[in-house]
Amino acid sequence: MKGWPKKFEMASAQSAARTQAGLTQEELAQRMSAKQSQVARWEGGEQNATIKTLMRIAEATGTRLKISWEKPN
């Protein structure tokens, strides 16, 4: 992912959490009371998820959301 725009790094992390949980986009959407098309937009980098939504994704996938601030190299 090095060199990718930051929004695609986030989208990739969201997709990875879902696939590691063994969920389809539809299953994740159902757990979140959302639509599959919305999950696809987040994972495709077309739309940014809010912090609240990221927390819902973490809960639905059985993961923990971790946000950190780092200085660039």
C-alpha cells in the first residue's frame, strides 16, 4: 500500500477487517443495519466513513479500532 493515497489505505483496512472476519459485504451491512452498496463505497474509497461508522465496523467484525498520529518519514 506504500504510495497509495491515504483514503485507499483506510479502505483497504476496512476490507481486510471484513474478510478476516469471514464476512461478505452483505453480511457486514446486515450486522451494521446498513446497505451493501454503502459498504462497497467505503471499501472502494469512494466515500469516507466517519469515526462512528469505523467503530461500528470494528464491532461488527470483532476487531478494535485504533487510530494513531505519526510523523511522516
